[in-house]
Amino acid sequence: MELVLEILPWTWFLGCIITWRIGKYILVEGMGIRSAEFIMLILYTTSIVLSLVFPTWGNHVVTAVLCLWLVVQFFCHWYYTLFGATEQKIKGYKGVDCLRVIATPCMEF
């Protein structure tokens, strides 16, 4: 059961590397192997292997890697959700054909 729960975040990291599409709409634009997401996938994979080989301290490594991921997620994504994005960040998405699930005023270009 524990390994199944560890595979869920692993698939999440993998999903950030691969581009996912439905028809002409991009759901997630994968960042590829030259990205921070790929480094996170490698770190997490290594931590899972360490937890399987050395369970006493390997689980602490998994926890540390996931805490690092949470901090990075906050400053890369959640910060903008909670406190708003700058005009420059919003203009960076102008012209990108995005599928909008929820339209918000800050998303209008």
C-alpha cells in the first residue's frame, strides 16, 4: 500500500514532463528532460529507491524531497493563485491557446 501511495506523486512528476493534449487543446505542456520537473522526478525516484533499500532513514529522505516539492510548488504556482500575478506574467500567456476551465477576470487578455 505504501508503494502505491508513493507511485501517485511519481506519476504526477512524470505528467509534468510529458505534454498532454485533448484534440487541439493542451492540458499540460510538458517541460521535457531539461527542466526542474525532470530533476524533481529523479530526486523523488532516488528517494523511493532509498526508502525501499534503507527503510529506517530512506523514508525521511522521501519526506524531505516532498517538502522541497511543496515549497517549490508554493512559490511557482500557489503564490500567484493566492496573491495574484503581475501584468508581465499574465502577458506571458497572451496568444497561447489554452483550455480555460474557469474564466476569471485576471485571465482576460
